[in-house]
Amino acid sequence: MAKNPRNNGKRDVILKEAAKLFKEKSFGGASMRELAERVGIEAPSMYHHIASKDEILEIICFSIGNLYVSQLEDISRRELSVIEKLKELIRLHVRIMIKNGDAVSVANNDWKHLSDEKLKKFKELRSGYEKKVVELLKEGVESGELKAVNTSVTLFTILSAIRWVELWWRPNRGISAEELEESIITILLEGLVK
Amino acid sequence: MAKNPRNNGKRDVILKEAAKLFKEKSFGGASMRELAERVGIEAPSMYHHIASKDEILEIICFSIGNLYVSQLEDISRRELSVIEKLKELIRLHVRIMIKNGDAVSVANNDWKHLSDEKLKKFKELRSGYEKKVVELLKEGVESGELKAVNTSVTLFTILSAIRWVELWWRPNRGISAEELEESIITILLEGLVK
DNA sequence: AAAACACACTAACGTTTGTTAGATTCGTCT
DNA sequence: AGACGAATCTAACAAACGTTAGTGTGTTTT
């Protein structure tokens, strides 16, 4: 029932609208009929492009998850100081959020509705990511670049600190993406106190 | 159908279990029947203690919202420097989360499912809170205690940075509530860089 | 021209949802 | 003992859910 050939963009439209709708109403509160309405077709017609509601969630969550992982690997490979890598990491998160706000929101909030098997995979993906960031932080503490912080607390504080961007940022909020990135970097790396 | 007299704690049990369940499955994914099962009665029996599923959500969201507002007012009234007030604010958020983790999670994630009228009230409550914190930040910038940061960005970075606690902290994670508070304070106020 | 296919439709399925109605049980007070 | 009301139960409702079946249409392929 699902399909494969090089289709026009209908499937992508469904995924885009689904991300938007799931963000608004969350996975459980969004119905296939409402999604279909936004796409402009009837609900059963969507099953020619996707296999199930669950599959939509999977695709969204893993596309975002894999995006984070692969980009973190890019940063890791570069020849930079820990601090420069952390800055790049923060910039990365902000940019992904600005570009894929809806999907990021879904991956952050609705991953728990993944089916058992996919849920396990997703948690592994995420904890692998977190582990790599913790290693980066440990490296920074050991080399003396960073304060002797608890790396777990730091990990979550950093990642969490950036999550609001997806709810708040709009291109015309009077602050550019670059300013936003640099502001957050300043707060997290240098602190608020003058 | 709902009720009032000094009841035993059954209503509170329902609210506590509801917070836990909503946190696990989110509002839309949690059913009244499953909630009833956890409480130990049949679903229709719950309607002697609460008016509706929506009412449960309202009670949870506004009890947490009002808690934050009233405690912020306590801090505002005290004779402290801006920095000390910010520290107290961070401690406050951590403590509320540790004590009411489930309910905080619901108020943070499921408020969008409030009915139109209550949704409006909740947004007002929250933006009133945010406004007061922004004023505090502005005061700090003007007095020279804080760096010349964008106060909106700072507001959300601080509040957001603390939200992960509710997902992560457990009494036996090898870090006490006090250590946790002080670690977060250090990161946000003094920064990570040595 | 015929066959194949992609894509949309309507109708309907079996479940699950929140909630109501009505009867029953239980403890408390007069 | 009898009355009352709180608290629980079973049965059931109407609506909404994700999804399947079956059909039609228009385009592409052979």
C-alpha cells in the first residue's frame, strides 16, 4: 500500500505538515483526518504515500536524530580546541532548530510515542549523542580549558538551554540567527555576571 | 457530579496519578480508563471526584503556574542584589522541579491542550511571570551587575536550561539537590570557561 | 489500443475515547 | 432501625480514532 517510485513531493508535504501539526497538538492530539485536510486530500489517500501514523513519527524523529549525530561527527573531526568545538555545537543546535523547528519540536516532545522497537533505537541514538558530548566536556575539564564542572549536569544544561529557540525564534523578532547564537554562547561559556 | 466535602485523599490521588500518567504518555495519549486503573477504581467512579479530564489538566497546570508566580513574588520582595535574586530564582526552579516533577512536566508540555478560555489565562500567567524576570534582568544590566545581554534571550536560556532537571534528576543519582542547584548557578552565572 | 500503474475517492470496519445513567454498597448520624 | 448521602459499580452512548476495502480516473508504458 505504501510506495516507492520517485514521486512528486506529496510525501514530503505530508511529512512537513505532520511536523507542523504534531508540534501544535502533539502526536496523540493530532488526527490523520486533520492532517489530510491540511495536505488537501482525504485521509485514506495518504496511505498511498505513508504506511501509518506511526511511520510518520518515526521518519520525523530519526531524520532529526541522525542530523544531529552526523553533524556532531563533523565537528568532532575538525581540528579545534574544546571551547571552539563547544561553540560550534551550540551554533549547530541553534541552526538546526531555526531550519527544522517543527520537526525538532516533534523529535524532542513526541519521541515517547514511538513503537517499542523504534523507541529503543531512538534512545540509543540519543544517548550515543549525549555520550560524545560528555566526552568532549571531559576533555575540556582535563585539559584545563573548562571549569571542573559535573559533566552530566553541564551536558543537559547546554542542550536544554537551546531548546526554547524552537518555540520563540522568528526571523523578524529583531534578532538575527547569528546574534542569537553568539548571545547563547556568551551566556553559557562566559556567564551572565560581569 | 463533582463534589466538595472534606473528602479523604482520593481526589489528590487521582491528581497525583494523572500527573504521572500525563507525563509518561502526554495528555492526549493517556486515557481515563488507564488513569482509573492506576487509582484502583473504575473510570466512571472518578467523576465523583473530578468533573472531567480537562479539569484535571487545568488543576495541574494552574497549581504549578501559581506556585511559580507566588514564589517569584517572595523573592522579589526580599532585599537582595540582582545576582542573589537570580541565584534564588534558579534554586527555586530546581526545587519546584524536584518536588513536583510530574506536575511540572505536565504544565510544561501539555498546557497547549487546555481549553480556549483556560489556555488564554495560562498564557497570561506565564507571560506575566516572564515579564517580571525580564525586569529583574534589565535591572541587573542597568546597574552593571550583569553583562549587556539581550534580556529576552537570557530569560529563555535560563528558564529552559533548568527544565531538563525534571527528566533527569533522581535522589540517588549521586548528586544532591544542593549540588545540582549550585552547579547550574555556576554555569549560568559564571560560565563554563575557566 | 491495451495494459499497468499512480493516486484520489467513498464507505465502512473495529476500537477506543470521554462521559452519562442508573443501580448498589457502605459508613455515619439521628 | 431507618435514613441519607457519599462512593463505587456495570452498562452503555455517541463521537472520533487509525486503517482497510473497493472503485474510479487519468497518465504513462508497452
